[in-house]
Amino acid sequence: MSAAPVSILTDPIARPSRGKVGMASLILMESCFFATFVVAYLFYIGKSATGPQPKDVLDLGPVIVNSIALFSSSYTAIRSFRSLATGAIRAFQGWLLLTILLGGYFIVGTGMEWYGLITKHGLTITTNLFGTTFYSLVGFHAFHVIVGLVCLTGILLLSLRGHVKKSDAGRVELVGWYWHFVDAVWVVVFTVVYLVGRDGGTLTP
Amino acid sequence: MTTLPATTDRMDERRPWTAIVHEWATTVDHKKLGIMYVVTGIIFLVVAGLEGSAMRAQLTFAENKLISPEVFNQLFTMHGTTMVFLVGMPVLLGMANFLVPLQIGARDMAFPRLNAFGFWLFLLGSILLYFSYLGAPGLDGAAAAPDVGWFAYAPLTERPFSRGNSTDYWILGIMVGGFGSMTTAINLLATTLSMRCPGMTLMRMPLLTWMMLVVAILILTVMPVLTAAQVMLLFDRSLGAHFFDTQNGGDAVFWQHLFWFFGHPEVYILILPGFGFISEVIPVFSRKVIFGYPLMVAATVAIMFISLGVWAHHMFVVGLGPFLNSLFAATTFLVSIPTGIKVFNWLATLWGGHIRFTASMMFALGFLAMFVLGGLTGIMLAVVPFDWQLSDSYFVVGHFHYVLIGGLLNAIFAGLFFWFPKATGRLLSETMGKWSFWLLQIGFTLTFGPMHISGILGMPRRIAYYEADRGWEIWNQVSSIGVIFQILAVGLFAWNVIVSLRSGRRAGNDPWDAWTLEWATTSPPPEHNFDTIPVVGSRRPLWDSKHPDDPDSSYGA
């Protein structure tokens, strides 16, 4: 029975890295969390008892620019992590900085949109069902973008102090997975809030 | 081919108590965390059991005035919430924590520090829930503890109907504990997929590990939905949002959908680990391999998927309409197919086996009988017109206690008697174990059997008071007498644990002549589990090493 020549190194069983499985599990969990708020948003479209309604106050122009910034940041993130994998540390840092700036632009843009909604239109989380579902869904997404930005900034700072090496590419890429996930959530949120929900708010006066 | 490590016994090391406390408080070892989960869970089992006993004391006599209706509401809320979130979850996740790395030949979980974080989050959540007794009063007429039922239906949990802070403690306690469960689920997934020892393919994993893998996926799918719903409720209560506010267009049934989308799969999160214990105990004490291993795996995965589509059978009386009611009745019937497969596989494993009636095996057989009874009343309740008659009656209370006490508690005791020697190095007393078994079965049948009858006679659940002319008194009195037997059973088990820890028989590495990897190391296992990483060639690596002339691996299993 003994003397098996199999060792951990030559074992033929496929085992994904624990980091990948862990991050994929986290993304599964977060998806279900967001799905619940998306369902709530869809369920309550057009059911606000009072105004303002989405189509009165949601301005598509700035949001599209915001979205382009966020979607582009996924591309720059990919470029950044590929550079790290090939050992090009300077390019990695440059693309990473650009990613952080694009993500930061998105957050500032969201902040300005909210500022306008609150001061100009008087829409807060207590105003009506639209305000309730809008600020919860968009707010939780923005919160996740901020968490991603904190992680990316942390990596950039560590890298500027010389702590991020080519051999860390696998681990850094996992943060990239999270960043792409946050982007993908925005695809859904944008579609639901600004495309589907914007014209659906006229059932009640 | 199978290679198992040599072992060194470390049972007799002695250290000062401060060192021991420091070690347990700072540990990231999956075995110590697992034991801490189970011990915390059993402490809360006693707390929730006393809450249940207090309710039985009130209901023993018609028109009894022992406990006020307000306190009674708090009792059934805390009893249900505690049993599900503070007893079921920690005991099962704790046993998963202890057993899964050992069963797959790993040295620890994939993320040991995250594991410790999860335990302390769970403990914080439990303390938050019970802190409500101290922290929630203050507003005139507000409840001192959550009194909204364990499923906390909105809009009755909204600020105008549930004043004070007790509902906020309910939300936060469960939410924080839920984060702990979710980190543990991430850890279990990463451990089973990434940390298996050489030769341990997915289809060679012990069934308990398989079920825990499925449970982890289920936790990650439904627990965030509860968290999201609780966030909405918290926003409503604290920020003035309107998710469940019917005055401003909010929906009165929306919470029920969200809660039961979590709540029904939660039942499978609780029972699947029980299935796992039974699937390990029955083969060992029947001296046979488990019958239909691949079908057991397939049935587990099928239960996971079906459980995500049955939630509205808790809402038949809401008025969803004939189409949705029929749909959810049909999906509910579907559950009985994979569950039936499992029951028949366990029976087929017993069939023709050389059965050893240890305490662990007796609890496993008790599980089989009681779980099937609870399952049958479940199928009755899935019939919509029947449910219309008996929804929210004591029949339902009887049904789910048969599944969760007769089923799950029996399975947990089977598991505790089976693995206690592995965790502590000493065997529990078999004699006391068998006494516990019979006391529990008698007490349990006396308590929960008559509830079906009082339910059919029309007794609603959650009432603190009933008139004498209803004909319910005798059945309630039988129920209450059963509680005495259950207390004796659990008390005897606690005594058994204390006595056996001091002077129980030494277990050795493998007291049951079992086959999975946890029995290949010492009892208790060293911090690193295995001195050398084992290599397995079949589903029963210890059988292979004990019977080199006829190993399973030569049959390709």
C-alpha cells in the first residue's frame, strides 16, 4: 500500500488557487446582495406616491460620461496587471494610477449628481419610493467602487515603496477581479436605473 | 495507492491555565475554532431550550396567567431566532470547521485568520441580540427584547408598529452573525476546492465534506438576500426610507418574499450537514460502504437548486393566486425526490449490514425515523388547501420541530458521539448515551406529537392564552410533560461530557474502525493535523491501509 510516488507537486488533481476560489465566492455573495436591491428597484418602478419621478430629475448626459470613465477603468486595470505580469513595474504603476483617477472621477461625478438631486430637486431617501430605491442601489454601488479604490490605492502606494513585484501578479489580479465585478454591476445598475426605470415612473400622478 | 502518516500521541501535555486561555483566545486553528463554535452553540441551545420550556409552562393550563402576552411574544421570538442563528448555524459550521480540513487531508482551512474573524463576528452578533434585554428598553411601552417573531414580518417591524430599539438589535445581531457565516462559507469553498490532499478527487471526498461544500454555496446565495432585506428594514427604521412603508406605496408582502427566499434554503443549510453526519455514521456502523455515493452527491446538489425555488409555500395564505400557489406546491413536491433518494440509500446501506448499535448509530436511526415523519407532514403542508386550513397552527409547529429536533438534533447527537473522541481523545459513555437517546425520543415524541392534534383542533401558534372549552388543554399538557424528558436527556448528555472529559476511556486514533482521513491522525489531532500529508487512492483510505490485500483503490472507486 505504501511508497506512493505521488507528491503534492506531481499530483494530477486540478486544484484552483485558494485566492481565486475565495474571490469568486465573494463575488457570488456580492452578486446576490446587489440582485436583491435591483429586484427592489424594478419592483418599485412607477409606484412612488409623490414626485419627483425619475424622468423629471435624472440627467442622462453626465451619467454617460461617468459610465464611460468607469468602463474605461476596467481596460486600464487589465493593462496595468498585464504589465505587472511581464515585470514592467513603471507601466504597471502608470496604468494603475490612471485606473484610480478614472474610478475617482466616477465617484466625484456620482457625488455631483447626488448634490444636484438633493439641492435642486429635493430628492432624498425619504422623499418617495424612487428616492429610497435609487439612493440605496446607486449608493451601495458607489460604496463598492470606493472600497475598490482603497484597495487599488493601497497597491499603488506599496508598489511606489517597492513592495509589489512580478511574483505578486497573481494576487494583485484578484483585486482586478473585484474591480471588474464592480464595473459589471454598474452595467446592470445603469440599465435598470437610467434606461429601464427612467421612463417607467408615470403610473401615479 | 494510499499512504498514511505515522502518528505521535500528544494527549498528556500539561500547561498553566493562563497559557490555555491565551491560546484559545488568539487561535486561528480550525479545530479549536470548531470546538468554540460547538460549545457556544450548545450554551445557546440551553438558553433557547429554557425559553421554550417557559412557553410550555405557560401553555400547560388553559387561562394560565404565569407569563404575560408581551413577554410570551419575546420568548417565541428569541427561542426561534436563537435556535436557528445561534444554535443551528454555529454547531453545524463548527463541526464543518473541525472536520472538513481533516477529512480532505489538509493542514488547516484555506484562510485561517478569516476563519477566526468569522467566529468572533458570530459571537459579537449573538451578544448584540441578547444585549437587547439591557439596551433596548428606555422608551415607554417599548419591548425589552425582539418580539416580532423569528421571521419579523414587515411592515409590522416598521418604526410605528415596533417602537424602541429591540427590532434594531434583532436586525444587527443577525446581520453581524450572518457576515460571520458568509466568511466561513467562503472559507469552506476555498478549502474543499483548493486544499485537498494528493489523490483526493472530488468524487473521493467524504459525503460530509460534499454536503458542506453545497451548504457553503447555498449560504453565499441566500444569506446576502437576508442581509439586503435587513439593510432595507434598517433604512426604513433609521433613515425614513419607504421599502416596506405601505403609507407611501411600499409593499406589505415584499419582505415575506425576501425573507423566505432566504428562510427556506436556510432550512436546508441546517439539515444538509445533518445528512452529512448520517452519511458518515451509518456506513461505519453497518460495516458497509455507503450505497449509491454518486447519487447521494447528485441528490445533494439537486436539493440545493430546488430549495431556491420553493419559498412561497410559506405564503399560501397570503393570496398569491392559483397559478403561483400551484407552481410553488409543485416545486415543493419536487424536494421529496432527492430527499427520498437519500433516505432509500441510507436504508440500502443498512440492509444486510453487520449493524453495531452504538449510541451514535442509535441517534442516526432515530434521525431516520423522525425525519421521515417530519418530511411526510411537510408534504401534507405543501398541498395548498390543506395548508389553508393549518397554516400558522400548531400542526406547523409540530412539523418543523419533527424535522429540526427529531431530524437535526438526532443527527447532531449522532455526530457528537461519533467525533467527540476525535476532538478530545476520550470516548463518551455509551450507557449514558443510550439513556440520553431513549429519553430524548420519548420526550420529543410526547412534546411535538400532540402538537399535530392541537393544531388540527384549531390551536394557532404564538398564542399565550386559550380558553378552557377549546379541548386543547390535554394535548398541551402532554406536550409540557415531554419537556421534562428532553431536559433530562440534554442534562444527562452534559453530565456525560463532563465525566468523559475527566475519566472517559482513551479513544486511540480510530475507535470505530472507520475509513475516512480524520481517523488516520491522533485524537486529538496535532495543530498541523497530519505529520506528513496523506495520499489517498480511494473513498476509504483507511480501509485501503488496513486491508492492503483487497483495497478499494483496486476497484477504481
